[in-house]
Amino acid sequence: MKNQTGKRAASFVLVCLISFVSLTGFNSYSGLGTAYYESSMEIFTGAKYSEIISGHSANGLQHAHYVEADIESGDIKPIVFNGEVRGTYNISDMIRYASEQGYKVIAAINGDIYDMSSGTPKGLVIHGGNIVTSGYAPDRVIAFYNDGTADLVPAKLSYTLKGTISYQQEVQQPQNDADADNSGDMQTDGAAGGNTENGAGTSENVQQTGDPVYEWHDDEWNGKIDFFNVPQGAANGLHLYNRHYSSSTKTSGTCAEVVIECKDIQLRVNDTIKGTVKQVNTATNNTPISDNTVVLSTVYGSATYNYLSALKVGSEIEISVEDAGNADLENAGECIGIYYSLVENGRNVTSGTAANPRTALGIKEDGSIVLFELDGRQAAVSKGLGLYDLADAMIELGCETAVNLDGGGSSVIYVRQPGKDANAVRQSSPSSGSERKVANGILLAYKDNSGNSMEHLNVYPALTLAMPGAKVQLSAYASNELYEKTSLGGSVKYSVEDSDYGTVSDDGIFTAGSKTGKAVIEAKSGKSTGRTEVEIVDDIVIVPSVTKLTIEPGETRDINVTARVGDYGASVPVNSSDDLFTFKCDENIGTIDELGVFTASTSSAAAQSGNIYIEYNNNSVKIPVQVGAYIVEFADTAKHWAKTYIGTLAGMKILDGMGDNMFAPDGSLTRAQFVAMLAKMTDGADVSASAAAGFTDVQEKDWYCGYVNWGYENGIVNGMGDGTFSPNTSITREQMAVMLCNYARSVGFVLPQTGNVVSFSDAASVSSWATDYVATAAGAGIINGFDTGDFKPQGVATRAQAATVIYKMCQIRGIL
């Protein structure tokens, strides 16, 4: 039976005063590290959405999102979405489908790990009490029971069938034939292949002397079904399919497949469905599945092939499911499989330190559940955690039980923010830049309806951290009693509890005062009141828009500055403005005004070097400046079209020649060489400090080892999918586009789009995994097509082409 110790002991309390609370006291969280930003908001009765941005001593920046929800009250229902087993879906698709069924989704995460070639999840899936799939390797599941409890239980379901087989049996031995020895052998048409529409009947009695005589016999067959709604594999088992799987069995090769007509095709735990054998197909595959049929299937040569081929057409068949694990799964409305167990009885039961994006599901002592997502593989967003730290983080959040779900590129979380969002929207940042389609997901939803009257006032600051003197825009949104978006009932009036922390205007602009600490801001509209907090900090890190600058004499450049707080390679943004900083520069390189606009000197014909200085509250940064670029002249680039690009980047030490003062501009560039160029373009990149990526063809002794590790650690490269990186393979133009876009994301830079639609005559030839990246890089004007109108996605990029795109990237980032 399921463990009842997880039943909740306390309920969430509905608070009429709706708050968006930020906490920046730098709390320390086991697993996540030091929190530099925390926020929390009530998103439904008994449900809360929180964010933590933290610094982990080993893994650096972490960005976690999680929802805590009381499911025992019945106000919120967990739903396990699967769709067709052979399909994959975005979470937005799942939310849209739930909406079509009358549900309103407040939060959702991706679910179980799955076979990416077929979309089949690893574990058991139950939705609405109906078994969707047994999973290809079921172990344990998180079961959501009809009484509102949840538990981690074994998924030991036994699938059996009882049917009638019809076969011929010899009843008379031939006379004077001492060698005849097959008396009693089962003979079926199916063993030889064919289509049996009627398995019953009597064979022709052959009367010649010496010929055997056969009769048809019917026997009961009690068989074991190995997999339900799972593709055939090496196990050569007996498979059962219904319409949850797909529109056909999608099998190949020589199979026996039996079509069974049923009034009810839904399999349920500790239940039996009955049907009539409609068709026995042998030497076949890919049999259609309808809404009133199920199909049994096995491959030729399997232990059940002859039995399946002998099922009697027109006979009744029973298919039963038993809960052999005594997990009370017949009372579980929803179940989802797990990848790894993280926490059991409040203890960390896992290991592993590889940092990756993560998705987890937890159950707290009070019976509430936690949907947890951690971004990863993005240097400027979140690095990710190992399993051990993930388990510690779930324990820190109060989980007695927690499991790891599908992570990596699949990790995603959607949340509906009250008043602000009409539907749940993605809050996380997928590691690949776009959301991956997955096999299933867990949705928190309800079906209640409410009016349009405003019950809650929800206040959101543009940023919850601010420097003294900075301005923060506040936005107020109305929601009804179910936290659904509705219209404001009138004007909003703001006030600050303590004026020493700042003031707020009628249009919601908060100006931070000189006092550091937490400013509590209250908003009122009609009878509703909302509250938010802004933390005022002055111990900040100064982050200029450029970390080095090469500029021509007389040119101007606006040096923008942002402020951040944090440590361990992790930081969060602080609201600031350029006029809060002091700007200076060395006289020989030019002048800079109070807003950071630098004008390069024209007083010297020779190149000049110096620094720009930015200061605030005893903190300062220095930006090296080169007025007049130092250009390296290679012997083989004197008349080349890319001479300026190559020479300038070589002078900046971003790229190197090939020796003997040669650059080989029209030669190919390897994948490793391009990653090295990206690293050299990044100020402060220490490739020696990056953890080993684990590629089998990258050894520590290789010159490019550190660069490849750095690229993998920062989510710029992912390898070839087989554990290799192919460092010495020439980089293709579409691979270059992918790395450029991943690089921009890793340094927190958005590639600006020109607004012009870029199309190529060979766009259909761009690999599916590179399509969005090519469009983004081309839209930013970094990488272009050819005069012939094509892009040549699989064409090898030359060293000159690579230099050109790096030069353009430097220009866009303001380095040049």
C-alpha cells in the first residue's frame, strides 16, 4: 500500500494582501549556495511561485524557479499530460490542450526522461485513471491519488491476456511409417505467414494410406504482455497498443499483429477489458489502430509469435492489469515515471556532480508538492547543478521525497503570474535557446470559474534591487478571486512605508533614497491593496558595456554601465543609471563626459593607449583603450578582401596566423580554432579553469583542450551527439552560426535584429537544429549569404569568413 506518512499536517492560508516579495539578505541555501536574489508571490489559493538567483561555490551562477502547491484541498489538480505516446510536445501545447478540456493551468514543468527517437517515456504514465503507457523501463512513479495525496511508489504492473487459440492436431499416425514423430504438433497457418479471417474449421481428411489426419482444436491461452504502448525493441516481447500510442503500431519487419475490437479500450489498474478478435495478421507490420480497437503485436521468431498467430477470429479475449507492487495505483488518477530518486525520508540518496539544467518534483511533509526547475549551461544565466546538490536543494525547500525528472535541454517551467498573465508562460531559459519538445509534463490546473471583479492587486517592480538615486518602474495588475487577469477598477495610488528609503510618483516610478535596506511600497485601488519591496544596495559591482575598446581617432562611443551584486561568479542586476557613476579617462586618449560618452583624441598621428575609469562608492573599473588600431599585416592578406578584419583581430590577439607571417585566409577553419577565437574575444576568460567536457576525442595534452572545455561549460558547444567533438574537422557555416548565437547568449548579449527578412534560396538545406540560429545570425548581419542568393549551410567556412563574423560581433558588442 502507498505510504501515508506524506499526508499534510497544515494548510496554506489565503492572504488578502497580495505581495510580490523580494529578499536580498544573502541567505545561504544548501545545494544552491548564497542567494543574491529571492522573490515569492502567491499565484493561487495554496500555491506560491518563487525564484532564487544564487552563487554556488563550485558551479557559480544558479537560477532556480519553483512552485509549491497544496493539492490535498482539491482546489488545484495535478495533471500528467502525455498526448500520443509517439508524439512530443512543447509545454505550451500541453497547456493549450488542457485549456481545450476546460482546465486553467497555473504552472507546469516537463516530465519523465524519454527515448528521443520515438518519444516514448521511460516510466509508467497514468492520466485520468487510464494507463497511457507502461514505459520502456518502468521502475517507480510519483502517484497522485484521488484523495489529494502524492507518493513515490513502485510501478510493478502485470499485464496478462486470456484468449482462445485454434490449431490443428494430428489424430491418426500413418501406417508403416516408422519415422513419423510429430504426433500432437500444433500446426497454424500463421506460422507460415498470411491473413486469417476465420481460424475455426476442420481440415480436409486425406484418405490415402500413409497420410496423417488432423483435427482443429481450441485451447485457452494465458499469456503475459511485456509492454503496453511501447515500440518494439530487442526484447522480442509481446506488445499491446491502443489509440494512446498512435494511429498505427509503427512496427517494421515480419510481425504477427492481432486486431481486437473493444467497447472500452482504456486499460486501468486492477481491471479487465474484454474484446473480440477481429483479425489475425501474420507476416505483417504497422497495423492501423482505431478508437475502438487494441492491437497485440510481436516479431517473427519470438516466443509468442505462433500463439498470437493462432488466436481464433471471433473469439473473446480478456486483457487484465494487476498492481503487483501493491501500490494502490487503482486509486491514482495521475502517475508519472521518474529518472532518479533524489530524496527519501528527508535524506539525500543520490550522487553526481556534473552541472546540468535540472527538473525535479518533490513532496513535502505537509503533503504539498514542489515543481522545481533550474536553468543551466548558460554562463550569463545559470550554470546548473549536479544531482547531489539538487537533492540538497530539494531538502532545503522542505521535501521529504524528491525525484529527478528529465533535465538538460528539456528543463522548463511555466507559471501564470497573477494579473499579469492570461495563461501560464515560460519563466525559465532553455539551455539550447529554444524550448525542446518532450514526451510529457506535469500541469497544475483547476476548473473553477469566477467573475471579472477585481479581488487582488498585484504589484511588480521592473527590478527589485536598486542603487541609491536609481528609479524603478512599478506596474500594477488586477486579478479576480481565482488570480485570473482582469481590469483595474480605477486609478492606483502608491506610497512608501518609510520615506527614508525613497519616494514614489503617481505613475508608479519609485526613486530610491540614500538609505540602504528594504523599501516597502504599497499600492491601493478601490478596496484592494498590493505590496512589493525594492532592496536598496550600494555595495555593487560595476559592469561596463565594454571591457576593452579599439577606436579610431575622433570617433565617439557611449560607454554604458550597469550595476550588479554577487560573488562566486554569480551576480544579479541592480537598477542604476549612468549619471550615478563618475567617468574619467587618461588625457592622451581623449575625453569622456558625465554620462560616459567617450571621444577619442585626434592630437597624435601615432596610436595611443590608455584607460577609461568608472567609479562609484570606492568601487572602480578600468577599460583599456587603443586609439588607432594596431593592424597586423600578413604576407598573404595584402590584397585580400578581408585584410582589415584579419589584421585588426590579429592586432587585438583574437586570432593568430599559421606561421612564417602567413594567415591562409582561404583555408578552412577547424571547430577547435573557432572556439578558441570566441574565447580570445572574451575578456577575462580563463580556459584553464574550465572542467573537462568529457569528449572522447579531446585530450588534456591537446592545445585546444581548454578552449573546448570552456566552450562546453558555457553552453557554446555541445559536441557531435556521440560523445565526440571533432575538434580538427572543418567548421561548417551553419555550425558557426550556432556557436555565435550560443556565445552571445553565454555572455548575456542579445543579437540585435535589423528588421529585414533574410531568406536564402537553399534555406531548406539548413539542418533543422541550425535553422533558428542561422536566421538569428543572418538577421543580425553577422553572417551573410553569397551573391548567388544561397547560404551553403554545410559548406566549409574559411578562415577569412570566420574573421569577418568575429569582427562584426566585436562591432555589435562595442569592442570595435
